[in-house]
Amino acid sequence: MGRGEGMVIGGRVILKLAPNAIEEMARDRVAALVSATNGKTSTTRLLATAVEQAGPVISQHTGANMTSGVAVTLASGDPLAQAVLEVDEAYLPAIFRATNPRVIILGNLSRDQLDRMNEVAMVARRWRDMLADATATTVVANADDPSIVWAARHAPNVIWVAAGQVWTADSAVCLDCGALLRREGTTWQCPRCGFARPTPQWTLEYVEDHTTVRGPGDQRYDMRLQLPGRFNAANGALALVATVVMGLDPAESARRMATVESVSGRYAVVRVGELTIRLLLAKNPAGWSELVDVMPPAPTPVIVTINSNAADGRDPSWLWDVPFERLRGRVVVATGDRRRDLAVRLLHAEVDHVVIEDPYAPAAPLPPGMRDLEVVDCAATYTAFHHLRTTADRQAGQRS
Amino acid sequence: MSDILVVSIYPTLLGTYGDGGNVLALHHRARLHGIGVEVIEVEPGQAVPESADLYVLGGGEDSAQTAAADALRTDGALIRAADSGAAVLAVCAGYQLLGEYFPDATSTATPGLGILDIRTERLPKRAVGELAATAKDPVTQILTGYENHAGGTQLGPDATPLGAVRSGIGNGNGSEGATSGHVIGTYLHGPCLARNPQLADLLLGWAVGADLNFIEEPEVTQLREERLRTVLG
């Protein structure tokens, strides 16, 4: 059984025995729900770590973020502990109604697992309906993502955070009237109906590893996260603002968030076979478009692992929306169940590549220099990522 | 060989399912054949050039599809270019909007561009999965791709199916896609032209006015064999 699957089965048993289990276990203690296409696990971990300043917190440790995963998390640990829960985008409305959270963080929406998830506009529509009468909840929402703004703007209590948006291709059109949004710097507006970026109360300033979050009345908090990249700074900014809503000390939140080294294996350095790899989760074009920046520059070779199991999305066409051209000048090892799709994509991106079924085998024909690297970056889709983690854990267990 | 002009129609509206890869595939195949390619991306509000050799439209969400159809009807250049023999590849939402009508987000019939003699209505159940179809002359390779749509498409007498479905749903009646003159419509993502290089060559051949000799690439052949083995056994 894979990591997290035991939780899912446990959760199904709970819900079979008591269909209202989530409502009963959640009563008045869900501090926050976190949802987004990208970054929900990391944001949840950062927020849970920050909220611990007010006492014990329960949260997922496996990424099981649908109904069953939420049920089993609420059933575990201290029954009085506050809960900080990550929730799958499609399951958010049902779990929101059952848990009545104090805060809900909405980070971003972009194309992901289109075979299962439906389209971005449909998810945004369901979120908007969910928030229409959410009087007891404060929404902490990314003002830079038009789909998030469209979903949250009529909610009774919203705090807008300028957390940034690098991938704009899934929010090109006004969700109100269908016109093409006009963008200028970080602002955007619909030229036809006037739908526009709201004025943010909080703003993320990210300059190469130096992150500042500015709020009303000259408030200013420095964040020095260990988690890399602009996208994690955005996750941290949203989490920090959520702790302000909860009445916690944001400076203390920032200090605590800086202690998080890796989240459920993301950016963890592990040993698999004869290679030491840094695990990077890369599951959709928006995530990829920022992940390329945290990889070492060319000519350092990297491994990319693409699967198409249910949790990865069955259709790897999304590889064609990823700017793989930015990996030119190095050799990419293409692996995973869909390594042949990746190879064709890299062929078209003019990126040198080798297709290897198992790059961790002792005799694998790795590109020159890869075996000499202290750490090899390995970007993987969801199930490939978890398979590597499990393999690394097993290998570490055998050694010790 | 001569240079050709390829127009990518509204990639921000019609590019949700990796179909931008069709433009990359055209570029790539053209280079193999020694054909120079210039690509222009056109967004709504900008005029569609009427004198291009090849026009490419991809898939998109319901509201984006309606917006694209409205903008293209107002612009008019794609309709005139197709009329005068330019090559067109249209995928999924792009395919549907070339027809007489298609369902919008609320399932209301919305007028298309009338370039293809097809009519699309909502399928009872969304078609999601691998799609394989036997093509017709001059394409000898089995067509392979991934479909993700809610439309069932009926062809009128002026359109011919692109292929016969071997696995998957396609038009919903045993056929897949439609073609007429130099216009091809299909439900194949993958992207379509990367997974079906003969189709790319057919379009490029129309654009330059010459038959192209097929050039095989091992990466593509291996991918095709893997996908066809998965769906056809």
C-alpha cells in the first residue's frame, strides 16, 4: 500500500460508520482550510507550523486531501486541537460546508488533471457558490489570480493578498463576460465589464530569497523560508495573513514558518539506488513554469519522471504547455510510465535527452557527469514522486 | 522549398489541452522537410491575416469557445481564407466552432463559422480517454490521441469523416473528426500533430502545394507504438 492509501481506507470506514463524522469531529475547531491548484500541501504545512504558537494543531501528513483524508485527520490526535486542513479543489465545497472553517485560503487555479477536475471556470463557479453565504469565514485570497478573485469577490469577508501569478494562461478570459483580460504589470482588468484586480490589503515582495510581506498601516514582516522559490514565498504570505486573521502574532508566524525544511518530501534530498537526488514535485504547467527556476543552470543534467496514473492526470498533453525549452543546453533523463511522451516533447523543444526506464539501476546509461553530481535534481509527477519517496525510505531502512 | 505562414488562432482562448504543441509539431516537421515557417499568434481584437497558408485552432473551455467563435465571425478572415483553399487544423472546441452550431456553457446551440458541414450537440456523458481511429487515404497511420469533450458531432453531406473510431468516442457515432477540402477538424489532443506526423505532413503539403515524403523519427514511432498497443492490444 502506498503512503496515504491507508489513511484513505481508514477514512472511508469512518464515513461508512458515521456519514456525518466530518461535521461532528470538525465542530468549532477547524482553524483553516487551504485549497489551490498548486502549493496547497506546502501552504498547509507552513500554516499549521505557524498556528502551533497557539497550541496543538492537527493536519494531514500525507497529502490525503479528499473527504476520506480529511475524516481520518480529524479523527486522529488531540480531539481539542485546532485543525489546519488542505482540501482538493473539487472536494472543497462539500468539506467547507461540513467544517465551517474560520479561515479559508484560496491560492491559485490553473489547468491540472483535466480528465478528472473539469475546467478552471467550473471549479471557480463552484467555489463562488460555496462562498456566497460564508458569513462565519474569512477568505484569504490571492488578488493576482483573476479566477480566485472571481470566485471570492462576493464572499462576505475577504482579505486580498497580492501573492503573485506567474502562469497566466488559464485566466486569460473574464469569467463574467468572456472578454480577454487586459494586463499591465501586476494589475489586470476586463475592458468590457470592468471586473478588475481588487486593491490588496497585503502584498508579497519577493526578491531572490528575501521575502517581505507588507500589510495595512506600515506593517512589514520579513520571511526567510527554507523552502525555495517564489511560489513558496507566495504560500508563506497567504499563511502569514491567515494567522493575522486568527489573531496570532505574524512575526512569530514568520519565525516558525522559517523552520520548515521540506514538506512531505518536497525538496528532500534522498538516496535512490546509487544516486543522491533532490525530489521536486512537478505536476502541471503552472508548477513547472516556476520550478525550472529552482533547478541548477545548464549544463547540469536533470531527471524528469512523468507518470499518468489517476492522481497525475491520465492525459500528459499538458507536457506541451510546459516551457521545457528553458532546459536547453543540458541532457534530460526522461523516465516514468510516460517517458516516451516526454521524449517527443523534448525532441520538439530541442532539448537533448535520453530515455531510461530505470535511471537508478547500477548500469543505467546516465548522461556524462550525472553520476559525479553531489545531488541530482529529479522532478516528478505526483505518483512518481511518491514512488521515489517510498523507494528512498525503504532503501534507508535497509541501510540502518 | 518555399516558406509558409502559419497562424495560431487565439492561443490564450484555445490552448487548454496542450494543443499549442500542434504549432511546435508543424514547425518541427517543416524543418525536417526544409520548409521555412513563420508563425503568427493572433489574439481576439487583433485582425486575423487572410493570406496565411495554414491556420491552427486548439481546444478550450466553454466560455472561451463562445468568445472565440464570436470574435472569428466578426473578423471574417478565417472564413474567407478557408473558402479560398488555405489549410486549417482545428481541434476539439476549435473543431466544433468551425461547424454550423455547437453547445455553449448552458447547452444552448451557438452559431459557428460554417466552414465545416457539421453540427455538435451535447453528449449524454463526457468523452474522456485515449482515442484511436483508422484514417483514410493519403494518411495510412492509425490516428492516435486523447479526447476530452462533451460534444457529439454529426456530419452533413459536404464533410467527410477524418477516420473511423477503433477505440474511444470521437464524433459519437463511430466516426472521428471531419474534413473538407484543406480543412481538418478532430477531437484528438496529444497533441494531434506530434502523435500523428503524417497528418502534419498532409497539412504542410497542402500549404506548399506539393506531396511530402514521410520522414520517420524513432521517438515518435516508439510513442505511437506504445499508445496503440495500450488501446488496441
